[in-house]
Amino acid sequence: MSSLDPDVVSAKEFQASILGHWEVENCLHLLKDRDCGEDTHVCGSDWGKTWTTLTNMALSLAQLFKRTERTLREVRERCLINPLSTAKKLGYRKK
């Protein structure tokens, strides 16, 4: 079902639009749901926005730290095993 006019939008364009939507859902939102538990948090609207911002930042950093790991979960585990190395990558300098 769609409100798009079939005389204006071809079947190929319609399919590309639907696949594009699901690509975002499957690539980004799946990661946020599976690795950050975004669908399970019970924050209110203000905290919910903050939670979303923090998960976006965490996923972006994990992508930057990704080396030989295949998944973001492996990146997170490596960062937990060696937090000082992770902190140095973020600019932490021991005084």
C-alpha cells in the first residue's frame, strides 16, 4: 500500500525506496537495538534523546576503533579488556 501515484513513480523507483528504508533499519537500527539495547531502555523523552545521542557516539567511536574485529561487540570487548589503550585513543594523557 502506498499513497504514491503509480503514474509518477515507477515500480523500480518504488522498490528502491522500500529497499533503502530497510537498509537503514537493518544496518543502523539493528546495531543500536542489539548492541546498545535501545529498544529496551525506559528513559523519558528528555533522557531518551540523551540516550540516543550517547549510543550514536558510542557506535561512531566503535567504528573508528574497529581494526581486526568483525563485529562491534568484539570492539567493545577489546575496549573493556584494555581501557587505558582506549582512553589514549580518545586523547587521555597520564599526568
